Amino acid sequence: MGRGDGTGRVVSPAGSDDTGAGILHVDMDAFYASVEQLDDPSLRGKPIVVGAPESRSVVSSASYEARRFGVRSAMPVGQALRLCPTAIVVRPHFDRYLALSAQVMGIFRDVTPLVEPLSIDEAFLDVRGARRLWGSPGTIARMLRERVSDETGLTCSVGGAATKHVAKMASTISKPDGLLIVPEAETAAFLAPRSVRALWGVGPKASEALEARGIRTVSDVLDAPRDMLDRALGAAMGDRVWHLVRGIDPRVVDTHRVEKSIGHEETFHDDVSDAAILRSELRRLADRVGARLRAGGWEATTIAIKVRFADFTTISRSQTLAEPTAVGQRIGVAAHELFSAVDRRLPVRLIGVRAERLRPSGTSAPALWDDDEEWRRIEDALDGAVAKFGRGAVTRATHIGNARGGGTLPSHQPAPRLDQG
């Protein structure tokens, strides 16, 4: 099993069997870090960390040179520098990442219209219908890797298999800059020796629950009674794992994949105890979430908040709304209600607001009256002002000056996720 630092990678030799492996998972290698090294050649071959230089900020991405010291995405920058004192901290350039992502996705769509972006730097492709035009899955995968390299200067890793789950596992094992094809007939043999932690969608807690019962590999899962899986993981997850270890994954490449949630969060320079500051920050984050919902044509059914305390204890709370909304004022009200119920025994290190269970705007049955009509008009006007003059042109009066408690570290940008590749 390949590791996040690139050791233990496995790749397919040229001309290897690719029968039935028509689903490709393409993942850019350490995307943010690789873009920074591409744009600044002096950084190549060096351990770099992409993130704000403040020690309390989090790592957005790390080069493979830094990963070999144990540096990982979402780790505090201070911890990353303790693990790798020679690491160079580089501020992120999200506009550049988005532009290169669009270029890469365009390359994918040149090959097949059946492309499902998972995030800014990875996608599934169904190439079963492209054989006559481009060749076998292995040939297409090699062509894609060559085009990405030639046209962007970046490398990617590709996994090919009969299912999305196995293709995703294969690309991970082949990283960085690798290609691993699992022919359909070899699916069971490929899966059997893998750690349960390698199963896509099986997180650390589920893995620990299985390992506590002596279930460490896919072979162990295959030998385990079905009811043991249900007891360890719950009926839904137990059923999912039972099917995945047998190579059963009916999910198709979905070209209309819907964003599941939209959120923003802030890490404070100094832990904050003042409830007024925290509530003001929740309101600011809610406004940003509402603006992104409106820009994307979405409404949220559920609002959630995230609070991380000084001791790194993290909690989340959510509330289902009576009516879906994209109004920042309504999102802020829900966030405040959730926050009021939180037991704040310690100062707060991080706070966040997230809109979940999204649906296209205007799909709900119209209400007899609109309680948010006035706020909706105000926010539509604000959207117009922001489009014309920029995001900092208009803000609530409570956000001016020192309302944010001496400043926060940069918000999580609207990229779909932290770079994991």
C-alpha cells in the first residue's frame, strides 16, 4: 500500500492487462505544492508547506519532500515546522490553482464527456465509450498523463479499474506520478491484501472499530461474519463495506455531481472568549456562505456550525430549517441559535459556518409569505455591489475595526477541499 509520502508506490508496467478497467481516477500530485514549485523553480526538490506562515494556520498542501517528515494536509503549520524545520512556508495562490484545475479538467473532457470532478484536483472518467477513438483504458490513461505533463508542467497519478472504488484506491497506491491498472478479473486479488484503512470512505474510527476485532485486511473482512460487521460499523456502513471488499460498487461516473455543502471557517490568532466577537464572526461567515450559495444557484436545507476550543476539542451542531434559504441573514440567525446552545468552558480557537443538504434555488414550493423578502432584496443589492467593486467594498458595520478580536488567520478559500494528493 502506497503512503501519503510516496513510499511503497506500486505502478503497472507498460503493456499490462487493462481488460474491463474502463473507469479512471485521475489525481494531481500534491497539487497546490506542485503549482508553487512549477511557478518558482527554486522550490523544486525542497520541502515546502502551502499555508499562512502563522503557526496556528493549517497546511493546505505539502510537497512530497515535506511529507516524508510526516507533514500532512490540515495539520497546524507550527506542528509541520516542528516535524520538518527546513520546510519553506509558501502562501497559497488559489486563483492560480483554479485556473490550472480548469485547464486539467478541459483535457479530461477532450477525451470523454463522462467526467466527474471530485474536487479541484481529481476526477473520475468513464472511458469505456472512448476505446474506438483513443484506444484501451491503459492507452488512454498514459495519454492523459502525457498531456497533463506537456500542457501544464504538472504530474498526475491514475488508477484504472472496473469500479470507482477500486480505481480510487489504485491511483492512491500509484502516487506520485504513477499509473496502476487493475483488470476486472484481478479485482479480488488486488483487494485481498489491502488494509481496511485503504478502503475509500472507511475513516479512522471505522478502521479502528474493525481492527479492535482483529479485522485488519480486506481478506479479514471477507472472512468475518456479516453480523460482526454490522455490530462494529452499524448496519449501513457494514453493508457498504461488505459490498466494497467484494468489488461490488454500482456507482456510475456522475457528470452532474452536486456540491454537498458550502462553508467557511476562521482560525483566530489568539483564542477568543468574548461571545460578542464570536457572534460577529459567525454573522460574517454566514454572509459569505449565503453569497456563495446565491452565486452557485443553491439553497441550503440545513445549517451547521463548527467550534474548536483552545484544547483542540472540536464540536459541530446543525439545524434543519423550516424552508431552504440562501439568505445570509437567515443563515446567521440559525448559526447564532446553534452557538447559544454550546457550552463554552474554554476560549475558542476556530469557528465555522456550513450550509448543507443543498438543492437548486427555486425548487421549493412557494410559501404564502416571505419573511426574508426585505433581506433578500438587500443581499441581492449587495451581490451587485460586490460584483462591481469587489468583496471588501461593502460590509456590515459590526465587521469594521476590531470586531474580530485582533484578527484571524485567512479563511478557508472556496476551493472544494484541502489538497490531499
